[in-house]
Amino acid sequence: MQIDNKVYAYWQHCAQIEKLVHSTPYQHIESWRSISTKECETGKIIDQATIESLLLRRHSMVIAPQVLIRESSKQEFFIPYYLLAELNPAGKLSTKLMHALPIFPKQVLEGARLSPQVLATDQDFENHFALHPPIWSEAEEQLNWPAQLAYAQQCLSAVTRDVWLEDLQQLGFSLFDGVKIFPLEDLASTDKICVDILEQAQHVKVIESHHNSKSKLYIEDLLNNAWVEAAVKKAPPPRYVYYTPGTNVRYAAIPPAKHLVSTGDIEEIHSKLKHKFNVFYKGQQLLKSVQEITNRLADKYAEYSGIHPRVTQLQDNYEQARAQTRLLQVLQDIWQRQVDLIMTWSKPLDFIPMLQRNRLARLYKFFSQNFSEDEVEGLNQRQLESLLLEKQSRAQNSERIMRDALHQVENDLQQQTMLQHKLDNWQQQHDYDISTNKYWEEICALAQQYWLVLFNNEQEYAGFFEDEPEAIERLIVANADQVSPMLAASLLGKSKAVEILGSYDAIVCPNFSPSIDFALTQEYGIADCDTDFEDLQFDGILGSLGNLWALATAKQEVTTTLEYQRQFPLEYTIIDVHGVSQSYLGSRINFAEIDATVAWLQQHHKTALHVAIYTSFSGQQQCLQSALESAGIAHVKVHLLQDPSVDDADIVIFSSVYTYADSGPYNFDRGSALLDNMQNAAKRQLVVIGDSRIFKPQLHSAAGKFARLFIKKEAVGV
């Protein structure tokens, strides 16, 4: 896919803006220069040395007009927004339309690490831009640095009502007496970027991945398998990159196991690993064979409600066919005796009907007594014999067909039984339940220890997970519909193979408005009108509306749709608690569920397992976290279910809070997306603690899905 050099230059600028949006103050602290608040307000830098140091790279500057510093630690900063401007050799700040709107970092919009408060959301600022457009939106000549600065301050104040400043001041922050400025060029390299790999269809897999398609589990298994296989073969560490939007590009590691030591004989570790892996591989082959034949027979005999009812049916049919054959053999003998008793001397006179009827009367009677459905009057002896032989032949054919069909079904059943018997014997021999992930976890732990020892002993792997990859063996991108084309280009240019997972219809959420993006495309000479801009949009090239998914699908169709099945089944448990749901500081709380959750954790939780708890109410979250801290298990975190991200864990616990006395609809029960998120997050077990009576199987929402998963089992009383 040939990309014009102008597009590369445009992407480079967009990549810098994207990096700024996702950056924290610490990432560019070395590039900071300080100017006075007055210099910022007037748009004129006075110190010539500062001007010269800033202009060493480029003229585009990032300005942070408001910086907060925590007094107790001069290394803790908070920046609510940035502005872009051009700096000329005389120290004058000027602006263009493509630089006009303020940029609010993701750290600010999604909740800063330094403050529990969220300043606002993307939608709040987008609404402000739409409802209160800047003065230059209709008269571009009014765009200047003072107007740009004033609009940014007005936007922040209007959307947040300056509450953010009060909250941070209460946490010990104060406004820095000055303004920070640094070159935009410091945020991204100017290395050549390339997307030629998209022309190599055999190296690119495009996977349609819907919101609840368990893509995280698919990717986790893919990475685990790669690391384990490399360890078994003593191959170099797999240079896989698992990238999700907003994260750093690093090589993906095998998920670490706890309580591992970085010492040991690597050959001994490898020997154990190889033995366990071979055992596991053999067991997986047996299990796969059993599953394949079970699925095949289930489909083959679906109309008979399974193979066993089919065997019973065929056995009955075969016995009936055999009985019919034996009956006809007996009738054949009777027929022969009847024929022997008939006088044959009058046979030449059979042309006389009356004489023929008299001679064959015994045979007609034989047929009327044994085959009443046949009309045989008027048939001669040869025709009667042919009719009897035909009946006998049909019965023998029917018996043979039933025998063959029964033999085939019995062979199918025998093959299934034999494979299941071999699997049972193998599991008993190795003391290994192949339907659980316990044995595989032991293999992963040995592989992790192998790599830990190897990385500690081999200097060539120092910084393997810290440095940005220079070459990528396999690039795996989740939510590719949210990855901008400029970042995609830099990743694709380093990759030998790519797996792109995303949504076919999704469009990336813009980091800057389409109007600003249109100004950028004009600045870089790749669009002169709205039609050109729309063409770039559909080609997936735009920084604000294009994305990696659009780039990948521009040259090929979707490879497959992800319908991932867990390698090991998820265990479901419900703890039935009949408590009381009550109001609590504008929220709701259920103390019985809190006690039950703490008790369950104390009884079942192992420190080696990662547990995450979810609930729908902030009151329940606060009180439950406090109860866990009092019980000495504060490391288990309680999350709100409606949070945008879900924490992966071995065990996920959901506290429903509601009881049978509460009228619906429940706030977790709007569709099944929330349950699907928890299913995706849970690796081993999903536990619901609450009143089981609110989960009704007839519902099509989360409560109904919960019911169909859990109510089949006997609820555990607390």
C-alpha cells in the first residue's frame, strides 16, 4: 500500500498530538522550559536563551498555561490542558486553525493518579465546543494567541466550574508560578513509517471481534502458548507485541506467577517443563479426540435425541425384522406342504377358470389366512409362488439393512466408549483432570521460571521488556478500530505478522475535532475540499476518523469472526444471601452481602489467586473495601461494575446488593453486557453473592442469564 510522503508528514504530526493526549507530565519533563505567566499572556518570550533552546528542533510548541505542583514533593505535577502554538525567532507566539483548540490529556479526563476526582469527560468538552464555538469559527482573522488562550481558560472553567482546582488544593497542590513550554517535536521520532505488510495477505489476519467476544482470553492463550512453546524448544523469547490503545508499545511477557524464584538449574527446569508439556500434549490429543467424536455423534444422531436412543430403536427394529424373516421361513415350509397336497394331474386344464380355482383353493386359503392385505384371487400357482418369494426377499433385505445400521451405530458407540476409556485411564495414571487448567498452570509456572532464570543469566536480554521493540515477530492489536493510522504505520512497519482484532463498524474516537483535522490535511496538502477529506476518511487515513481497522480492511476482507471457546471451562457459583438492601449516602448497601463476601474470601481465597470484586453501588464499594481492610485482605480490590474497564482476575465476585423486596429494573440488569464483561474478566471462577430470587431464567437481560448459569446448581446458603 503506497502512502504519499505528504501523508507520512501529516501522520507524523498527528502521532505527536496523539502522544501528547496520552502522555503524563513526567514523560516530557526533561524537555520543559519555564516562562513567566506574563510572557504567556502577552504571547512574547523575552529571554533569548530560552528562545534559542526551544527553536533547536522545530517551531511548533506545546504550552501548559496552568501547572500544579504538590508542595510536599516537587516531582508531582498536574496539568489540566495543553495549547499548541508556533514560536518565531523573535519569541512571538502565534497560532493556526489546526492548533486552535485546547488538548485535554487522557489522564485528566479519565481520572488522574494524583487525584480521585475526574475533571470531566470527552463528551463534556465536545458539547462545550459545539454549544460555545470559539470566535474564530466564523471569522478566522480573529484567531490569535490571546484569543486561543482565553478560549481554553473559558472552556476549562465552564465545564469543571473550577472544582478541580479546589480539590487539588485540598490535596496539597498549588499553582506553579509560571508556565511550562517544550517543542512538539520531542514527542515523536521522525523515523520512516511503512504499511507495506498490508499487501502480504498471508501475514495479516483480520478478525472481527465484537465487544463480548472474549478477545482478551484468546490473546492471553495465544501469548501463553507462544512462551511455553519457545521454552520447550529452547528457542529465543517470542518477540510478540500485544498492543491496546493508550498503552506503551512493549514486548508482551508471559503472565507472571507468584512465589517464583529467579535461581535454579535451567536444564533441570527445562527437563521438568518438557516432560509435563509432553504429558499435557498427549492428554489434549485424547481430549480433542473424545470431544470431536462426541460432537460428531451428537450432530449425527440429533434427530434421534442422541446415540443411545438410536441404538435402542435399531435393536427393536432389528428384532422385529428378524422375527418377520423367521415367520416367512415357516410360512414357506407350510406353503410347500400345501403345494405337495394339491393334485397336479389337472394342471393342464388350468385354462378352465373353475377347474383352476378348485385346484388352487388350498393356496388361496393359505394367503387369505397369512396375508390378508393381498388380493390373490385369479392368480395362478407360479404367480402365487413369486408373490411369496418377493415377500421373503423383502423381509431378508429389511433384516440386513437393520443389521448393518445397528452395526454402524454400535461401532460409533464402541469407538466413543473406547476413546473415553483411554482418556479416563490416562487421567487416572497421571492424576490429572484434563477438564481443569491446573496442569496447564503448572506448565506455565515452569515456563515462567525458565524464562526468569534465563533472563537473569543472559545479558543480551537485559531491558527486553522495557525498551521499545525494534522488530516485532507478531503484532496483536485489540480494539484496532481505536488505533490511529499514524501509530498503526509505525507498528506495521516493524512487524512480520499481524493479528488485528476490532469492530467492523467502529470509528476511532477523535483526539481532536474533524474541523481541526481538516485544517491539518490542508496544511499538509492532502485535501483541498470536503470531498477529498471524505475520501481520506473512507480510506482510513485520517488522524481523527481513520484507524488501523480501516487501513487493514481496505485491501482485504475480514479473515474470520472471533467465536472463542475457553481452553478450560469457567466455574460458576452463587451464594444465596437473604439480606436487606437499604439507602446509604445517596447510594445503596447490603451489609449481609458484605459479611458473606468477607466470609467467603476468608474460607476460599488463596493468596496466589487474584480476586476482583464488582458491585453496582459506590456505597457498597466503600463499605466492602473497608470491611476487607479490617479483615486483613485489603489487597482484594472492589470495583464499580459500570466503570469503563474491567480488571482481569482468577476469581471475579459480584455483589448484587438488590433483594427480592426491591422492585426492578435493577441498575446492572440493562441487557447482558455487564455480565459478559465479568465473564471475560474471570479466568477461573465467577461468583455471585446475593439474593438468588432476583435472578429469573425467563428474563432476557443479565438477571436471566445469571439465572440460567447459576440456578441449575443448588444454591449455597450462608
